[in-house]
Amino acid sequence: MADKKFGWGLIGYGGMGNYHFEKLSLRDDIEIIGTYDINPERQKIAESKGLHAFSSAEELLNDERIDFITIATPNEFHKDYAIRAMEAGKAVISEKPVTMSSEELDEMIKCSERTGKLFTVHQNRRWDPDYLTIKKLYDTNKLGRLFRFEHRVHGSRGVPGDWRNRQPGGGMLYDWGVHLLDQMLMMMSGSKVISVYSTLTHISNDEVDDGFTALIKFDNDTEWLIEVSTNNFISLPLWYVLGENGSAVINDWDFNGKISMVTDWENKDAVPVVAGVGLTKTMAPRTDDSIDDYTMEIVKSDWAEYYDNILDVLRGEAEPLITHTQQRRLLKLIENIFKSAEENKVIDEIF
């Protein structure tokens, strides 16, 4: 079984579909069987790259050489293809978001249980070095107790001009929010969400959200500000984290940033500084002899671990890294963010 090559099929040959194809084509434990896309032009592009294009989804799903498939279609089609694939005897990886609601997710989970087929989702940004670096700060308590996280992704081009800018399934909460929120829930896996307050923006798009801000509180007195925006021409830091003994900032994906930590709590002398038309000691910076700056130590990662785990699951040697319980919790949070923004109120719900 360890030497078995697993046959792989792809439904949806867009940007992410091609990403999966190119990565998996480098592996010697996976046999790439082919793809299907509803768009004839994408079919031609797939064939030009040496990837067999099936004439229909049914033809792909009925191919007995295929052990598992990846679904990389627009979001609203994930559920239908996943259920059809499992019923056809295939294991299923859905691109994120796994589907459009927790009710739809439950249908997919029931199908997985009924057919006995693996069903999971591709949450690739659990392997992002910036996330893993901040997670290590949290796990090691290097800055003391971390009590506030600000995690932002900013752009200035609006919502992409494809299926992401229409209903159903479009918008930035489903596109980028699902990543940032999943990272947060994984880091805070031992704590419960106790409240959510959010707002959505429609600056460049009336049909779907082109950004959102969510303030999320946990029962361990930790607060998160998650923000995605597509109308920012000056971007705020990717990560800004506050701890009892210091602060950390990662400005961008190039890892420009630093850690600042107190070295002498007893040194409380402050030189007043001019603040506007007045003086302040409260907001005066710490003296150099009571604080030190450190370079951020980047945590490296290997995204290939995702498919390593998938194959181990198919061999019966491991459990999925990304579970149904995790995805149900993530979709529940997204639903509460939409609800909070629609009703303009804090949602006090523990989950």
C-alpha cells in the first residue's frame, strides 16, 4: 500500500486548479488522470499543458483510475460536486470555503459518513510562515500573555472581476476572510468565541462585500481584530500583536517587522514629550535602557505536508489534519459575522 500511486482528478481548472495540478505533477506518489472545467477555453488550456480534459464531470467521476479529486470551482458548486464525487466512490478535497453554509456542510458530512469516503477542505494558509511565526509567539509565551491580535490583508484593486464579484459565493469574507478566520480559530483552538461584532463594506461592489472588519472576543480574555479590505492605498501591518511584556509587528509578506520587549520593568522614568499643543508622560516612548528590539524569527513550513496527510489518510495511516468539526466552527463564525453586520449588533454566542 505504501508504494501505491493514487489517481487524482480535478474539477475546475482555474487559477487554484492549475496551482494544485502544478504542485501535484512534481510528486511520484500521485498519478494525474485529468480535469474537467465547464469553460471550453479552460479545457483547451488544460490540454495545452498536457492535462487530459474530460468531456464532462460524469465522465471524470466514473473513471475508476481516480481515487480522489480536488474541487476548485466557484464556491457555490462545491457541495454538489462533493456529494456526487463521494457517491461515485471518490475521496474529496474541496477548495475553501468548503461550502456556503453550515447546513450545506452537514449534508456533505452525512454523505461522507454514508459512503465512507474522505471529505475534507484545502485550508492551505495554515502553512503560511507569517501565521506560524505569530502562532509560535503565542504558544511559547515569549511576550507574556498575548491579549490582542490585529490581522489585516489590504489591497487597492477592488474585488477581482470574475465569479468573486457576484452572488452567490463571492465577496471578501468568503475569499480571504475564510483564511484569516481559520488561522485565528486554529491558534485559539483551546478557547471559545464569546462575541462577534462586524461591519461589511461595499465601496467598489454593490453585490458582494469588498471588505469587512470583525472584532472577535474569546473566553480567555483575548481579542482579535480581523480585517480584509480592497480599497486601501496605504496598507496597515499584516500582523500587530500586543503582549504583557512586548509587542510584535509583521508589516508584509516579506517579513518586514520586529519584536519590542521590555527589559527593565522597574525603570519607569519618562521624559515628557510634546503631543499636539500639550505635554504627556503617559504616552512618552520608553527610554532605550528599558526596552530592546529583536528581529522576527521566521517559522518555515512545507505546504506539501497537506497532500502527504491526504495520502496517509487514504492509506488508513492517519486522520485528516483539517476536520469536519473545525470547518463547522469556521462556517458558524462566518455566519455570525454576516449576521452581526446585517443587524448592526454584537452577537453573543458561545461556540
